[in-house]
Amino acid sequence: MLPSTITDDAVLARRYFQEAVNSNPHEPRYLGFLAASTLAEGSIHKDGKVIRRGCYLMLDAIDA
């Protein structure tokens, strides 16, 4: 069984991947990880705006 803190872990992952992208914006893997964690966070909170942002980040990562 998954712990209830899994949602906190997803939010924290997105935060750290955002810091990684900010420190090295030319690394497409970081952008892909940020996109995936943003999509996960948006899905957890059922927030369409965050999900949409994650989709656009993923498209940018694919292009990179």
C-alpha cells in the first residue's frame, strides 16, 4: 500500500526539477522530468491548468 505522503513527494519532485531546469535550461532531460512531474501533480490535484502546463512542457522537452 502506498503512503498518503506520496502526493507530497510528487509536489516536491516538481519543485526540485524546476530548480534543475532553472540552473541548466539547456538540458532537455530535466525539462522532460519537470513535465512528467508537473503532469503528475496536476492529475493528483485534478487541476486542468497545471495539467495543460505539463503538456506544453512535455512538447517543449520533445522538441529539445
